[in-house]
Amino acid sequence: MVLPPVFAASALYDNLLQGALRQFFGRATFETEPIPSLSSDGRLAIEPTHDPSVLSIRWFGTRHVLHVPARRPFTEHEVRMARAIGTVLAARYRAIFDPKQMLERGDLFRGAIEDRYVGALVDAAVYGDGTQTRADLVATAIEVLRVAALSSYENRAISSGVLLLEGEADPVRPHLKTPGSEYRYTQALTGIKSFYRLCDGLRTLFLVNRSGAVLDIVEIERYPQPATLEVPCGVAYRSHALSTLGNRNIAIVLSPTHEIKLFAEGRQVFSFRNAKWHLLDIQAKYDMWAMAVGNAALAERLFQTALDLADLREGALFVVLREARTSLPLLVAPGDQLDIMRMSADEVPTRAQLMHMLRGRTATDLDPAVLEGLARTDGATVMDNQGRLLAVGAILLHREPPEPHSNLAVEGARTTAAMAAGRHGAVLKVSEDGLITFYDQQERIWDI
């Protein structure tokens, strides 16, 4: 039996919806149930529920129900992500049955569909009205940087970036115009060798207006607003985040480590690494970390340092003990504890003498670069909830062997140490692949 095209398309797009939800909502469990459907026009609805830890999505004749733990309900960004996915899929579905839309909006089907989801979240303009939206421009810019990532220039990895303005003119230099020299920000640029030298993505970016025309190549520090970020951002990308604060600008960067970073609303919203988009939801995750640490200044300093180390692809492990007096002897050997390290009478300097200057110091009174350097030392940086340094470069003790089915039995050394230390306090682990993980109560709470 051959299914009518509308039913075949419905099944295909429902599968696309399920795949997208599983990609961006990996922490959720799924239930799918059939429901009566009076229409097959591609309208997708996110149904209200009385439980913030339950998200219900209805499309065609199926309802998808997503569940997350009650203590970590769905965040605003996660709900917006679900709406963005639905917006893109519904627009594509309608277009395949409307020749006029298919002709006018062929761009909807170009590139990776995940890029369209990303663009739809950071720009809420409605798809499917016959006109190109800034969400399409975001997807185009992402594709340009993805193609650039496949290239090299003089045997060096490519880094580049673009600042997409909310308006048509440069707000800093609106008078600067060169008639007849306009060109669009497209993949065609990646075939020009100079493209890779003119813009490094860290200090300089292509400036593109809402119509997709390149206005200039600019220094990103020219555009930030005089304001404070609500959530920490890596130092190298602070200006990128600030340039999107209080406006609808969008900054997209291909980093030297070939990670695509997208900034909007004054923070990094997405990261593309390991061939996959990640919704970072940094505000919600930072709030959870700060609450666990219980010291705002300390939480901010450690989070900031972790972001900077992740950008550099340097590993680190921070442990903030809840009850330092009882937990420290269980985690750190006496020889590694700063307060009881024995000084040597020999003229030859020892590790204890080298670390002596850190006794009584706190993570917040150290210069940021010094804390970053200490964190690079093999082992863990251990402190109490006031930030007082208790051990640096310590190999953490595991007094209890892992159970046969425990994750501790199969994880790497740094992850094993982080999970064990999570029994005693809040732990922030930075992996050399750029992943930041928060552990608490021996549980993996989130990843960035």
C-alpha cells in the first residue's frame, strides 16, 4: 500500500522532530502517545502543563511528552529551543506543499537543518511568510564558518567571525558607505585567500547588516556597550558577548580550536563542537553552580577561570568543600595539604617551599592569571567555601573502591576524582576537549 504524500511527509517530519528533541534535550526522558488530529497542515503546538518539569509537544497525530527531574525544571532557553525547532519544521513542511513558497523560500532547505534551529532561537521572526528572516542569515553565516573550518591558511588553522547587526547601518560609523562595493556574506568568500587573513574572529570580525550585506571589517571592542555581563564569559570573547547586550546583534565566531561559538543577548548561547550543536543555557547552569558554592565572588571567579581554560583546551579540577575540616583529610594526603606541608632545612628548594606563599590565600585574592596557572597544575585545586586554598595540584584520595556497576569503574582519572570529590562539595571539571562539567553529591549536574 502506497501512502499519500501528505502522510509520508507527516511521518518524515515527525521523525525529524523526535531527532531534534533528542539532540537538544539529552537530559530529558521521552514519552510518545497518539492523539486525534483534525488537521495535517503542519501546525505544531507546545501545550501548557502545570508542571515546569514536563514539556508537551503536539504535532499531527502524536503528542511528545518530555520529562526532566523536578529539581531541574525546563529553563526559558530550553522552551524557546523547542519552539524554534517547531517553527523551522512547520515552515519546511508547509513549503513542500506550496509551490510558491518553495520557489520563494528555497533557502529553507539549504545547509544543515540544525543551523536553522539555532537561527530560529536567536531571532524569533516568524518563518514561512515568504520573506527571508535573520534566522536564515544566521544559518548562512554558520555555513560560511563551517566551510572555513575545513581550510587552512599557510599551514595554520583558520579562525574567523561575523557580527550580524540588528539594523541596516553601522551604528558606530553610519556615514561610512562605498557605493558599488557591496557584497554579501556567503560561502563564496571562503574561496578567496585574503578572507582568512583579514578577520581573525578574536579581535576583528566582518560586520554584516540585517540584509546580509558586508559593511566593513571591524575591531569587536568598538561595539560593546558600557555594561556588566549577567553571567561570566571567557575573557577572549567578553567583547563578543557585550556587543550583543541590550540589542539584537548576533556574533558568530570560528575559534582557533575550530569550535563555532554563537553569542546573543549578552552571553554565549550555542557551541558547535564534536560535529554537534549544544544549547549551553549558561545563565541557568551558572545559577546552579553559584547556589552550590554559596559564595558569589568565589563562584564567579572559578566559573570564569574554567571558561578561559576550556577555550585554551587546558584541563583543570576545582573542588569547593562544604565541610573542610572533616572532608579535607578524606580527600587530600597530608603531604599535599598546604597548612601542614613540612618545610625542608636544605638549601635546595622543595615543593612545600614553592607552595608556602599560597598558605592562607584565597582564590578570589589571587590574580586571575595566577589562579589559572595554578589550575593547570596536574591534580586538583581544593578550597573551602570561603575560597581559602587548601591544596594545589593534589592527587585526590579514593578511600572506597568503586562498585561493579558504578561510573567510577569506567571513567578517566580526572572524572573519577571529580565524582568522588562531589561527595564533599561542589566540583568543576575542565576537560582538555573544552567540556566543563559540574558535579555535586557525586552526581553529574550539567555540562557546558
